[in-house]
Amino acid sequence: MRRLRAWCVRLWSLLGKGRRDREFAEELASHLEMHCEDGMRAGMTAAEARRQALIKLGGVLPVEELYRDRRGVPWLETLGRDFGYAIRMMRRAPAFTATVVVTLGLGIGATTAIFSVVNAVLIRPLPYPEPHRLVHLAVSYGDRGSAIFAPTVDYAAWKNRSQTLSRIAGHLGFETNLTGGTEAERVKAGAATASLFPMLGVQPALGRTFLPEEDRPGGPPVAILSHAFWKSHFGESAAIVGKSLTLDGTPHTVVGVFPATFQIPDRYQADYDLWVPFAIGDNGRAKRPILQTIGRLKPGVSVEGARAELATLVRPPRSGKKITVVTEWQEQIASGARRSLLIFLCAVGFVLLVACVNVANLLLFRAAAREKEMAVRRALGAGRARILRQLLTESVLLALLGGVVGLGLASAGKNLLVTFIARNLPAMEPVHLDLRVLAFNVGLVLVTGIAFGLAPALQASRGELNDPLKDAGRGATDRRSRHRLRSLLVVFEVAVVMVLLSGAGLLFHSFLRLRGVDPGFQPDRILTLNVALTPSKYPTPREKTAFFQQVVEKVSTLPGVQAASASTSLPLAGYSMSISGLTVEGKPEAERQVLVSIVSPNYFRTVGIPTVRGRSFSDSDRGGSPVVAMVNESFARAFFPGEECVGKRIEQWKPKTGWVTIVGVVRAIRPAPEEQPSPELYFSYLQPEGAFLMGSNMYLAVRAAGNPKSLAAAVRADRGRILRMVLSNGMKLIGAGVAIGLLASAGLTRLIASELWGISATDPWTFAAVVMLLSATGLAACLLPARGAASVDPTRALREE
Amino acid sequence: MSETTNVRQGTLALMVLKTIETLGPLHGYGIARRIEQTSGELLSVNYGTLYPALLKLEQEGYIASAWGLSDNNRKARFYRLTRAGAKQLEREERGWEQATAIMSRFLSAAKGTL
């Protein structure tokens, strides 16, 4: 307590130093006078008495110095003086300062911006109570695909019987038709169990969340609105609670509105307009068969422990196997983004490193100009540590300004960044510059300030006292070592840039390869449209088929349209349906899960997927005629390796179709360039066996018709030699940097190997291109000063020397 | 001079406090002289270190200072004890008494009784 008080007083006394100094001088003067008087009273002469008094005191100046050190905070005052001096130095060289600050600002800003995203996605815990006990639960069939959903039957089993979970909740996104307003509207909706919102700790801004009795099959239809939807559709009217909304033809009572901040953390950026209860029965029956499930572990239960228990509770599958996957929720949400974010962070780290090296080089350059100043300081008694400290203060101050610029850039740039990489980012709490990011930024400033300042400062604080003061000393060994240091920095910088460019080059090259991939269909001139019907208006498959048939016919006759089709899936659309329990004639063991699409007969022609064997669907494959199917090449390979599959028969278990004959094989389409196509089965929507599988959504696809200085500069002969010399010096450095960079890149690019497609991490062409680019840049960078050097007037150079 | 001892670090503060307590508000020179006299001129106070010590005590709030006039009408800075200073003095006095009592018992113990 007393100490704290003392420090406060000391800090306070940094103000009004002049007054305090005067006061103490007065106090000492009165002390000396009293002492003198005593001495004279004892018989001394005035001079002798004063001498004795001064001896006893120990001299006025040392005492004043001692007193001042005790009164204020000496190191802080030194720091303040150093800062003042640094600011004066910066003012004197505004161009230099601006260059350094902008360079550092870019480096620090980029790093801080990426870090703010890393922080939001990977580091900051989920903003819920005990976030590390929240786990994501999923069930996968076989090893294909990532586990995202769990069947509702398993959800019900876990909910009723699990001993390792204290709570369980789930949600699933879907689309629904909102009617009753001026015009029907397709809205994004989430179905959630009533337990979800208490688990996330979200309080509605208005009304309430779901009650347990609303969250069961046959419960009253209710809905909660998102804040954005409430604002755009109801003008934030509080009277909305209790009103009714018609969703897919059913009136739903609005019971609440969420606050604007609420967003469900999700890998896929679920951004729902409204929510309805999921309504899972105790037996697991529900309108929707699967959901994203989140559980809260009981205290002391490990993720592995929960997995072991939950796996025993899932309903055994009819065939194959079910794998229960339990992951920490945050990890599950971030899983897609972790790797790319860390790679990003490393890359901007490298950029920052390059910026530091650049600034260090600039400082070294300036150090040459300040040689005399340093020598004067040393001559006046400044120790090496003192000079080092002053120079580091200067560089940290520069870094500090760079940090401020960087923080500004980061806060402006992070939004851009988030929009830019949003598709790969899970929706979590918003990215913002919180305390952790700020601390990171400050840490970065200190580290960079010392990183780029240390070498030049060490260099400057060294050296002989007299050398730089005498003009004869110019060009001495000191300079040579500074030159060596700068050369090293250039080599290092080129090496780092080489690594960066190699990484970027590899990614770019694989992007080019991706663009060159044959997608398996002809994507040009195709327009697509997702059409969803209100289920209550078109309850039966026959009515849906009739609707889409009519639309396709009408669209086909529009001028400029070459072909039109309807289908439940599209290549690369990312949505597909799958069925399990498929029996292949003569192969009872081959019961497997396959993708299934329901299409209009001219689908393959419209989208441009070639039929490789057999025939395509025709208008005569309709109700009453023999049931036919088409398959893709993967299906043929998987079920009929080495056999002809056209003419073979398959049977579907649900709905029972009876035997279906395969009439044709089409090209297999990769779902994504880096993925292998899956076995897929096609039915025509004209046959009731196929139409039965249709939902209310179909994609309409329409194919439209038509549309869619050389460096050789004339260098004067007499300048040629100088030019060659400067160039060869520069190019040697660049060559060394390229060599080191090549080795480093060969090692480091392995890290991004999994992000590459179609080329190896040590792709020689990419590397060659990078080396060429870097060398050309280096050549240009050497050429400018070299030409400058070559055109200097010799007499002027001598005079300056 | 050889028989005088320099004041040990830390004990100077206690002596200052005690002196002010006994004599009331006093200036720096007076405090130094008084300490030397009380010790029977056996202690030599380094006057130069007295002022930082006074400053420290003032920063800690044990003493307070104000300008005033000395006996022979000279302007001087007078230091007085604060309430916190009085309490601190009491605490330190007790500590010292205890320590010296222990030490003297220890040193005067007859051979063999330890």
C-alpha cells in the first residue's frame, strides 16, 4: 500500500520538475547556511566553515542528483527523453519515416487482420457456458463423406438413454414458402429442438423460445423470427408476437423474436429467417429424418467416453455399418477453415518478415548518415547500452506508428477479408478487433521493432570512438561490416520472398489446372433456377410432375432457348439425395447406398452430359411402360466391373419398385474437382416409381442458343563496365537468395501439398517461373541504381568525398 | 573520526521518525545534528543521504513538510510526523526492541546453556 502510494507520488512529481528542483536547492542552501553558522560559532572562518559543511554534505550536485533519482522515475524520464529525441529525428526525415511506417503498417496490418479471423474461428472459445464440454454428434454410414448429421432415431435414443450427456439439442436448415403477404416468398428456416436455445443461452428479444409441448409431433405450429426478418418484414413491430404466419400452407403462431446478435454457429453459415420446432417423437419419428446434433458432456466425461457410450445406443443399420462421430463443437465448426487459416497466417507472417528486413535495410542505410552523431554521443560519455537503448527506442517508436497504421488497415481490411473468404469460414461470433487481437498487435509491434532495429542498433553502437569523427576514417572496416550485414539481409529477403512466391505460384498453378479440368458436362450457356412448390398445393408426385412438365414445355418454346429440363440435382450444385437398400439382380451381397436423381427425359441433353452406352430416357418411358433407370459410369464400375450393365436389373427397397431395367450409362460428374464421382442412379419423373422420390424442389436448367519493352537499353560503352559491376554484385546476392529460397521452398511447400490439385508441391515449372520472376525483378532493382551509379559525374563524387 | 560508525541503511528512517516525534517539527539539518548528538557523537550521518531518506518517508506518507522559520529567523523546510508515521514508528520500535532483546539474551547466554 505504502509502496504504491510512493510510486504514485513519484509519478506525480514528474510534473513541475523545475519548481521542485528550485525548492530543493533552497532547502540545501538553508541547510548549508545553518551548518556554516554553527561552524563559525565554533571558531572557524567563514570559508573554512563552508568547506566543512560542503564536505559533510558530499557536494551539492551529487546530492541533487541523488534526490532527483529518488523523487521521480529515472528510467521513465530517460525513456521520455529518448522518445522525444526519436520524434525529432523522425520529423527531420519525413520521407524515411513515412516509408518505414507504411511498410511496417502493411505487414502488421495484414498479420493482424488474419489473426483477428484466426482468433474468432480457432482461438476464442464459443461464447457459451463451459464451451469445451459442448460436442458435435453425428453418425456416418461407412467411411464415405464427412459426418455432419445424426438420424432422428439415434437422437431420440441418445436423448432418452445417454448417461454421458447432460443435455442434447439439434437443428436443421430447410426452405419453406411463406404466403399470405402480397406475394409468396421462399424463406430460409431452421428447425430446432426446444432444448437448443437454453443450451446456447440465447434470450429472445421479444416473446419466448419454444416450449417442450410445442416440440413434439402434432404440437401446435409456432415460429420464432430472426431480428433481420422481423425488421424487413414487420418493421420491428412488437405486435408481431401472437400473429400468424402461413408457412407451406400451415398457419404458424409467432411466439418470439431473436436479438440481432443471435446466429447459430455453423460450418455452413446458416442464416435463417425464422425458426420452427423440430418436433421429434420419443421413438425418433419426425418430419425430417436427420439433424445437426450438439450435446453437453457431463462433468468428468471425455469425448472418447461419450463416443463409446453413444455408439452403443444407435439403432443398428439394415446393412453396412454406422459410425458414431463425437467432436468438440468448436473443432467441428472450424474444421474446414483451420488449415487454410494457419497457412494464411504463415504467409502474412512471411510478408511481415520481408517488411522487417526491408526496414532494417533502410535503418542500416541511415546509420551510415548518423555515424558522426553516434560518435559525438559516445565522446560525450554515452555508453554502448545507452546508445543501443536510444536506437531501439527509435525503432520501437517507428514500429508503434506502423502498428497504429496496421490496426487501422486491419479494421478496414478484416471486413474485406471476411467477405472474401467467407465461403470457407464457419459462421461464428463476428470477427472483431478484441483485446486479444490488440495484445497480438502490440506484441507484434514490440517484436518487429526489436527485430528490425537490433541489428542496425548493434552495428551503430559499435566501433571506434574517433574513426567517424576523423574524415580519414571514412570507409574503414566498420563500413565493410555494415555492408556485409546489408548483403546478408538482401539474401535473406530474397529467400523469404522466394518461399512466398513459390507457395503462391503453386496455388495459382493448381488453380489453372483446376480450370482446365473437363467437368464431364458442358457448363457454358446453361442457366439454372431452383423452383420449390408449396407441398400443400401440390401434395402428390403426380401433381408435382405435371407442374414441372408444364414449365419445361413452356420454357422450351421460349425464343433463344435450345433445351430445358427439370431435375432434383445438378452437377456441382452440392445437393444430392441418396437411397440405401438397393438390390442388384444376381448380386445379393451388393446392397449399397447410392445417389439418386429424378430427372426430366431431356435432362442429359440439356446439361450436356453424354450418354456413353445404351439409350437415354424418352417421353415414352412413362407410367404403365416398363420401369427403367439410367446409371453413371461409377455405378457401372462399382456394381458390374468388367460386365455390360445395360439390360441388368435392380430393385429398390423403399419404395418397393419391383425390378427396374438399366437402359443407359452416362458420364460420371465429379462433385468437386478433387473428388471422385459417386455411383448414381437416375429415374425419369414421368414414371411414378421415380416421381415418388421427388421432393418439392427441382432445378430447372435452360441451355441458351448462341453467345456466350525489352530490357535491351542502349547503354553507352564507357558506362558498360560500371553497370556490369553493380549488376553482378546485385545478382550474386539475388542468386544466393534464390538458391536458399529454393531449398526452403522445397521443404515448406510440402505443408500446402494437400491444398494443391494436379501438381506436386515441388512442381518444377512453378519453381522455374518464380525464379525467373524474382530474377527479373532483381535485375530491374539493380539496374536502376546501377544506371545511377554509372551516370554520376566523377568530379562531383570526388568533391563530396 | 575512526570511532564513529556510519548509520546503517534502514535504521536511518527509524531514527528520523523518532527524532521528529521527540522534538516536534524540525528541519533536515536539525534532524541530522540531533541524531549525531543523541548517539553521543558516535554516529556520523551522511548529510547527503538524509534528504533522499526524508523524501522517501514523505512519499510513503509517514512525514509531511512545510516551509517555516527557524530559531534564528532563517527560512527552512520543516518535517513533521503524520498519524501514519506515528503508527509506523510504534511498529518499528516494537520490532527493534524485540530483536535487541533476543540478540542480547542470545549473546549474554552463559557457555553451555545453549
